[in-house]
Amino acid sequence: MRGARPISLLKTVGVLLAKDLLIEWRTRARLNALIFFALATLLLFSFAVGPDTKVLARNAGGYLWLALLFASVLALGESFRVEQENLTLDGLRLAPADARAIFLSKAMGNALLLMLLGALLIPVMVALYGVTVTMGLGSFAATVTLGCMAISAPGTVYSAIASNARARDVLLPLLLFPLIIPALLAAAKATSLVLQGDPMNQLGSWYGLLIGFNLIYWGLGFLLFPRVIED
Amino acid sequence: MSDLLKTVLQVGSAVAALASVGLGVWLGVKWAPPRSRVNARPVLLGMAALALALLVLGNWMGLVWTPSEREMGDVYRIIYVHVPAMWMAMLALVVNFACCVGYLLKTSWKTDALAEATAEVGLLFGTYGLVLGAIWGKPTWGTYWDWDPRLTAMAIMLVTYVAYMALRRFVEDPEKRAVWSSVVGIISFVNLPIVWFSVKWWRSLHQVQSTPKTVDPDMTLALRVNAWASLILLTLFLLHRYRTALATREAEVALPEALPTDVPGPNRASEVA
Amino acid sequence: MITALTLSPLLAQVGSGRIQGGWEYIWAAYIIAWASLSLYALSLWLRRPGQASHDSKE
């Protein structure tokens, strides 16, 4: 059974992803709230640091990723709460949908959501912090994609766990934040390099770290997620 | 101290510690499960006395007997407690990882209980080892916290396992708790090398040399005695914590016949060793 | 070579090339180690199964 039908696995992922995106679209009020939350976080950093544009510009990459990380905790928490409200996760498992397909679709959905959020935050960040983008948009897009994927894979596994536990709102960040530190580090560094230029050619090694992180956690999530939602 | 005595100490502490680990595994199988009839008191007292004696001897060797170091002066003597603590934390977390994988492969309350024990004891050794590392930093680097890669990675590791323990607290259903904490334990352990490399790269601008390179053979001996003593302590702690965890698990699961508790077989022994 | 290079700023900070004293840090470290080990042993003793949990629970 395992791995016998890769086509049908992909098809299931597509159907589930379409379902999640449709739900996301129909409840866009929540999506809007999330966007404004992230924007407000970005704005608050400038108040916390003070109006010194130089400091803001130098640390812009870090602030962007912190705003994305905080927003991701909310988004990830929501992604399984939706399923719980109507017990749809049980329905999906009875369907029967492959649990690995559920993981892939959820993680891809969360990554897409975060990438959308990143795409909206970057122009605001450029305006707000007065940064100049030294390198092209291509490397910016690559950084955002890799970073968002790195947050969403372990985040999906952990939010599936935390959504069923007591004190889930505390548990998810508690579990996720220490885990995500390498990815956060790499993404923030890569973003700074993209913004300020990369004279030492360090960008490649941070990309390498992000790619490795993604491979490991997408693989682990794919393997372990079925055990998380089994009954 | 004569060479003969040193050799005796070297071999004797190792044999004592490894024998204690063996005894610990045996007691874990025979004595730790609830309602065991084995009278473990003499063995346990003997192990505790041995651990204490070796620890006192090791600490004396570290504080008095060994010479002071060429660059670090006397301050380096902290490694005799700091390094064994870190080794024991690592060892406990490796066993924890083995238990997490083992539980997902083969469901057993024993593996789950041992996972709980190793995480808690590993946290204990890691926490005070980290504090000692910070104390060592003050006289050598001039500050308690220098974002040294080792200390930073260690701190992240501790937060990760605090989260693991919090998850165990927050899930009431024992079966779900066991599965979920196994998943989290595996992911957390896999994260350790990634954290290590990322922090190292992040700090690559000014790396700090944090271990003395000039090592006297007497220093190695003192370090070994301390490490073996810590290993006996680790075994004792794990054994008792494992027993408590098994008893708790039994109280939680109301139907004893539904328990997969009495899985015969060497699964526990292989994970301890 | 590398060790000597990386150690040199450290040595410059220290001044004489060898850290003097520092026994208060050593004592603090050993006391913290012993205190945490004995406190944990105490907590294990307090949590030991057998006195209340055996018959009263469930």
C-alpha cells in the first residue's frame, strides 16, 4: 500500500489543498485580521526600537521574520481549529484520505498563506524602515519561499498536536519557537544579505541551511504526521 | 599518588560505573514495575554510596589534587563538574530519542515511562551544566553570556526539552501523550545538530576558544572519575524516575488488562545500554 | 597556530596571561552542582510511588 499510488496521493493533496484554500477564501475576514496583525507587529517594532532609521534598516530582515513568525503561530493554530469545529478531520480520515496527504496539503496551505503574507509585508517594510533592496527580487522571493516553508512544515505537525492539548495557545509557540530558531536565523540573515548586498558570498550557505532544514522537516512531518492524527 | 593507584582508580571507577549501569538496567526490569517483590534496598544503597564516594573523591581530585591550568589558572576546575553534567545530559537525551523512536515502532508503557524519565533527568543535568558554563564564562570571557555557540545551542536545547515536558503535562490521555511526545521528542532531537551548526555559523565572526587545549593526564583522570560518578548518579536518578513514571502510568490507565505493560522482551534493556 | 591566534585577544584581556584566583566562581559552581543534584534526589524521594498511590487512587 505504501508508496504504491503516488499519483493518487498527489491528487488527494490537490483536492485537500483546494478545499483549505476555498475555506480560507470564504473566511477572508480572518485572513484580513491576520494581515493586519502582521502589519501591526511590523509597525510596533519601529516604536519599540525608536525612529532611528539606520537601526531599523539594519535589522529589517529580523523584524520581518519575527512578524511572520508571530503571524504564523496564529495562522497555524487556526488551521486545525477549523477542522475541529466540525470534526472534519475525523471525516477526512474516514473518507479515507491518506494522513500524509493531509499533512502535505496543510503544510502547503500554511506555506502559501505565509508567502502571501510575506509578499504583502515586504513593500510595507521597505517603506516603513527605509531599506533599499540591493539584490534582485528573485533572491528575495527565494528567501521568503524557503523561510515560509521552513516554518510551516514543523508548524503543521505541532499545531495538529497542540490543537488537541490543554493550553494550546501557549503550547504551540512553546514547542515551535525553539525548533524554528535555525530557520529564523538563516532566513533573517539571508534577508539582510538580500537587502544590504552580499560581498562575502554568504547567501549560499544560508540558503543551504534553509534547504536542509526544509528537507528534514518536510520528510519528518511526512513520516510522523500519520501517527499524530491516528486514533 | 603512585602510578599503580592511578591505574586502579582509572579502571576501578570505570568498572564500578559500568557495573552500576548494568545493575540499574536489571533493577529497571525487575524492581521498577509496580508491585514488584524484589527487595532492591541493599543494592540501591550500595550504588548510592558508591556514587557519593566517587563523587566526593572526584571533586577532591578536581579541587585540590590536580595542578592549576597554564592559561586558565584555577578557574578551569569548574570543568570537573560542568563537563560531566553536559555529557550526562547528552546521554540522557540520546536515550530519550531511542525511547521515542522505540515507542512509535512498538507501543509499550515502559518505553514511554523511560522517555519521561530521561527527558526530566537530562533537563536537570543540562540546566545546572549550563549554569556552570555561564559561571565559567564570567572569569574567562569577562561576561556570563557571550553567545558562545556551545552555550547558546545548549540553552536552545533546554528550552526545547522544557517544551517537551510541558507537552507531557498538558495532555491527559496517556496514549495520545505517549504518541505525541514521541513525535515531539524525535523532532527535537533531530533539531539539535541543526541548531549547533546554525549557531556556529551565526557566531563565526568571533569564535571563542572554550576548552583548554593543554591537558595534563592527571586532569583527564580527575575528569573521568567525576564522569563515572555522574554516570552512577544518572543511573540511579533514571531508575527512580522511571519507577515513578510506571506507577503513575498504571494509576492513569484504569483497565490493567488493556495495558501493553507486561510486554516481555529486552526492549528496555537495549535502550538503556 | 589557530589556537594561539584565537587565544591572543583573550590573553590580552587577562593581562598576565594566566587567570588569577577566581575561587569564588569555583565554589559557586560546585555548590550549585551539589545543590541541584541533592534537590533532585529529594524530589525523587518525595515522589516515590508506594505510600499513597498504591491503594487510594482509582
